[in-house]
Amino acid sequence: MNGYHVAVVGATGAVGTRMLAMVAQSPLPIASVKALASKRSAGKTVKCGDQELTVEETTDDSFAGVDIALFSAGGAVSKRFAPSAVKAGAIVVDNTSAFRMDPEIPLVVPEVNPEALRQHHGIIANPNCSTIQMVTALEPIRKAFGLKRVMVSTYQAVSGAGQRALNELFAEAQAYLDGDVTKVTPEILPTGGDKKHYQMAFNALPQIDVFEDDGYSHEEWKMIHETKKIMMGDMDDPELKVTATCVRVPVPIAHGEEVYFEVADANADADAIRAVLAQAPGVVVQDDPAHQVYPQPANAEGKRDVFVGRIRPDEENSGFFHMWNVSDNLLKGAAWNSMQIAETMHDMGLIQPK
Amino acid sequence: MNGYHVAVVGATGAVGTRMLAMVAQSPLPIASVKALASKRSAGKTVKCGDQELTVEETTDDSFAGVDIALFSAGGAVSKRFAPSAVKAGAIVVDNTSAFRMDPEIPLVVPEVNPEALRQHHGIIANPNCSTIQMVTALEPIRKAFGLKRVMVSTYQAVSGAGQRALNELFAEAQAYLDGDVTKVTPEILPTGGDKKHYQMAFNALPQIDVFEDDGYSHEEWKMIHETKKIMMGDMDDPELKVTATCVRVPVPIAHGEEVYFEVADANADADAIRAVLAQAPGVVVQDDPAHQVYPQPANAEGKRDVFVGRIRPDEENSGFFHMWNVSDNLLKGAAWNSMQIAETMHDMGLIQPK
């Protein structure tokens, strides 16, 4: 059959299982799908649409004949195996932070900077989840009115820390409702990569990823520098100023973001911004406060769009506006944006099925 | 006995029960305590320290002999009965929005504007919970460095909507964990005063109180105008610019706030701000990211302080800083600030025990 041979690395994870679903639902011609993971997961079965796949261990030889390799098994796995996949002739869409800040590697949100895909050398980096949904909503505003400053406060879902973190949230929540949250000992949240772990159920934790020396968390650092690279082409671009505070909240899936921003055009108003966003690809405006219509994580789960509402001016600072956006961090923030990159490369003629 | 005769109106509520605890723990000489509520609650018993009190229905005659009346039974009850209490010779500390914007009525956080108490005519308004914890942390910064702009994003606890809202959160959470959140029909959240009600468990709702015509929620309006009245003496003060986005998160008790602010003094830095806050009354600095020390709602519950951390500069906008504060919305945000107002009036000689 004439079509793409696809491999998903990290196929058993929260993102990997959704990557398989995105492959199954893709309009691209798909010839075969391979589910790869660690040795520990080899032999398990996973679903790709109606197909049942047996998970194989990822090795240097896994990528023979593969055209599209979607990686979501952690930065170390990407660094170890992405070069093998490229060598075998695959294009790699990598959903880890391994290559994002490499100036030679495109960091792409298809609605924002698809042209960056033309510069690829085999690997394309998928941005951080919280960055993706923000730039999808900000780019149409930047194009229409110019964008000077962005200040974002996030309300991030627990699934961003993986399936085990989700299990920890639910176990803690049940223990809390049973009267003793200490029956569950936190082992992952706020982040598996740091020393101390805290109760997440019925709590809010202002730490996502580890802290940098300057007091910003690495998640905040990512939002600042990835936003600049995606929207401005340079991770240190000084023209667009970005600052961020990232907070984990006890929501399973879909991040919320309060985005406060300054536009350049003195004539911009909330209605004009709303009109621009209503036409924007990947964006759905849900903004009718009089009827209590605004984006909610519980409604965004399982959908591919970025939902935007609560658009309103700062009434005392001309040019400054607020908006509240919500999107499924496992789909637009990860699995869907990754597959969408492959679909966009196909549409642009950058890849062809064999 | 020589001491104050105290009445708590709304004694069975989430705030009222805590007001009784604050009275029991007060260093003031207390001669008697009266628990008042609606007719529906009359005859119930409530605790004031070791004392058991029988709840009485609130009437115009309830305040004979009362020196201090703490109200937290909704704006309508305050409007109806506060004048009777004042007529009977009591000072009223009102924890509703009924009188907050009356220019003749002091709106007081004792750490911030105790001198405003001297202007009272019997009623003192207790500010909105989210405002109190923010201004407690901002006033020391304003005094030391000047304050030009405040932009706050809140992560507010469900108990701000009352005990029934808390019950709704827990019932929904259990239904969610049992596999069907729709088994519980939301009847209160996001706000009992509006038409539609949404799932709060494992969700985030960018609505607190009803929406104004300009797209801001009334909670956001309160944060803007109460902050100006408390810190600047005028609810429309143009010198201090304030904007707010208020979001309810599935946390039972203690609000979190990301406060982004601009100081006037070009020499201010994060260390200097931290040093000022370390000396500030009612504030506890918890700010050591290298050791994962930062304020958390789960740790603030039951405490009277405002906990502040994540203090850091916006690295691209000189004079702008972030901080993350957390406080028990039912204590410093309501019951404690109310009783603290009475204690401060005593200390200032504005009231005396009979």
C-alpha cells in the first residue's frame, strides 16, 4: 500500500496513546503503524483506532522503513534514538524539550510558523503544551495589531506530568474524601524531576518542572523562550517581552491560561480582537459573559481546539488586554500538534508517502 | 463581668463558625457571646471555644446590650439589621459587600489602614477575601518602594462561595472518582447568584460572582476598587492602577494569587522586597525555590497569616515583579480580619468594655 509508515515512541504513555489516536484519525495515507516504548512495556498491547498493536522495545533498528516517527518518551530517549530514526530516513516530530532550543531545529505550531518546517534537518520539535495553546491564540492578535508584551498566569492540568501523576491525583483525592489525605504519599507531583513531593489533590502548587537559579521554574523559562522562538524566530528576541507564572491545579486534563498582553495598535479594542480570533485557525471563541459562556477545562478535554474567552481591556492601561484560553494539553499541547506537524509537512510537499 | 458583649450574625456559616472561634481565642475581655442566624437555624447549637451556644433568630431586638456585632450572613441581612445593631450601641464589623463602597464607611485591613477606623459611624466594612490578602502583602511594598500598577490572577478556593458550595465540590469529586460526575447536578457553583451552574470538581471556572456589563466579574471589580479604597483612600484613585482576573479552582480553603506589580523606585530588587515583607505584620515569607519552599493552600488552611513566595523580577521590564501569595480565605479573608478590626479598635481606644 502506498502510504506513510509511522512509529510512535512512548506509545503507552498519556501522550503516546493519544498520538496513536491522532494517527488513526489522520487524513494522511497511513501504510503501517508501529508502537515503540521501553523494554518494560514491550509485549503490551495498545490501540490505534480499531487496530491492536503489540508494543516493541525501541532500539536503533526500530526505524527501518519508518517515514514519520513521533517521540514522546522523555528527553533522554529522544536524544538517544532520534538520530537513529533520522539516519533511517524518517522525519522525527519530538514532543520533549530535548531539541527545542537548538537554533538549527524548527519549533513549530502549524497555525503560527509552518514556514519554519522548510528548514528542517530531519527533526522537528513540538513545543511545550502551555506554550502551544498560548501562541495559537496570540499569533492572530500579533499579526493584526502587533504585540509588545505578554504576561501569562497558568492553571495547568496534572496530566502534563504524565499518567502516573494523574493516578497520584486521583488516589490522593479519594484519600482526602475518605478523611485522611496522608494515606497517600506523594511521589511524583509537583514534578518527578525534583526532590520533594507535595499533595496535589485539593491544592495548588506554583511549581512546574524544576527551578532555575533566577527563581523562575523551567516551565516558566520554556514559556518565555519558546514563545519568542515560535513567534519571532529567536529564543532571545528582545522585541516581544514575555513573562510567566506557572501553577499546577487539581484538574486532570486541559490547561487554563490568563494571558495579559499589550498590543502596538492604539485602535485595537476587545471587539476587534474577538473578530480576529473568530477567524483564526485552531481557535474557537467562547466569550459571552452575560450568558456565562467561557472556556472550561472540563469542556475542552478531548478536543483539538484552543478555546478563548473573557477578552476585555485593562480599563486603566491603554493597549493592554486580558484573555482566558483553555486547551487539551495532551492533544493540541502534545499529540495533536505533533501529528498536525506531520500533516502540514505533507500538505507543504516536504514529505511524501512511499 | 467587665468585658465586651459580642454577637455573631450568620453564626452557622463557614465564616460565622470561624468568627466564633476567633472570639473565643481573642485577647479582648469578652463578657458574653451571642450566636445569631436566620429563623431556619434557630435552636441549633454552635461552638465558641469550649462554650456551646444555642443559635437565636436575628431580630431588631437581638442587639440590646451588644458592643461588637460581627456580620456574615449576606448583604441583605447586613442591610436589614446592621442599622438596628448600631442603634443599640454596637459597633458593626460587616463581612459582606453591603457597605464597602460607601465613602462614609471605613473599609479596613488592620495592617494597612487602621487609621481609617477613626472615621467610623458605627459600621466598619470588612473587605473581600481576595482583596485582603493581596493588600496585606502589597502595602509594605508600596510604603517602601511606591506602587504604580497591580495585575492579579487569582486561584480562589470554593469555600469563598460558602459551606454548601464546599459540599457540592466534595459530592462532585466523589461522583467523578466513581466514574460519573453527572450524578451530581451543580446547583451553586460558580456562584449561587447566577443562572447557570457548572462542574467545579477537577475543573477551573473563570467566574466569581456575576459579570458586569464591561465583561469583568463583580469579584474582579471588587479587587480593583476595594484595593484602591484601602490603600489609597478612594475607590477610584487614578494613581494606583489595578486590574484583575478571578478564577475558582477546586481547592476547599485558602486562595492563591499571582500578583504582578510595578514599583516606582528604580532601585527596588527582589531581595529588598523580600526583606521588607519579612518585617511586615501579618505576612510570612516562604520563598526558597532551591528547596521547593513556596506557599500552598493546603499548608495555609487554619492559619491567620498571608504567606508570600516566588518573589522575582520580570527580567525584561524594569520595575515589574511577581509574587505568589496564599492565605486562608475564611480567616484573614473573613473571620480573622473582622475580629482583628474589633481588637484594633480596642487597642486604639475607639471601643471600651463596659
